[in-house]
Amino acid sequence: MRNFIGVVTGLAAWLAIAIVAGFIMRQAWPAYVSVADAMTFTLPMMIARLSIAAVATIVMGFVTACITQSAVARLIPGFILLILFIPEHVMLWDKFPIWYHLWFLLSLVPLTYVGNRIAAAAIRPQHVSALP
């Protein structure tokens, strides 16, 4: 049950970050709003979108690792996002350059792992006993 809760919480964290960051970007960047419906983003806009996804994915891995103890369960959110986003990127294939699709899709599992490792490093010092 703990693994399930960890995976769901990690995915919820990813979604929350993506929604809030997307909202902030739309409020702060009028040029982004003007091209968002057509998805004709400039290079800085695509980099911003990929950066938001990267941060959200790392946080997802961190949150999942803080809750779960299974190494496999810690990577499941990255695989779930990969499975969910492949059809989306296929439908949007002509809207973005190939590097954009590849960067996003191929970074989901590795960045989840990075978040896992950051959590492990943050948690580890609490469990190390003091040396005499």
C-alpha cells in the first residue's frame, strides 16, 4: 500500500508543479499566451516548458522516494508518465522539433531516478549513527 501511495503522491506532485508553473508562465509571459493555442513556441518557450517538466519530474522522484521503500516503485511514476505522454507526443509530432520530443520523453525515467537519489542523500544522514 505504501508503494501505491508513494507513486500516486509523486504523480500528484508532478501534476501540481506543472499546473502551477504553467499558470505562472501564462501570467508572466504574454508572448507565450499568444502562441499557446497554436503551439508555435519559440526556442526559449520550449526550453521553459522542458525546464518545468524537468523540475516536476525530479520532485516527483524525490516525493516518491520519500514515501516508498521499493527501488522499482520509485521509478514507476517515470514509466507511467512515459506511457501516458508517448501518445500525446505522437499526436503533436509536427508541432515540435524531434529533439524536443526526445528530450522530454527520454528524460522522464532518468530524472525520476535523479529525484530518487536526491531523496536518498537527504534522508541518509538522519539514519547514520554518530561515530565514537
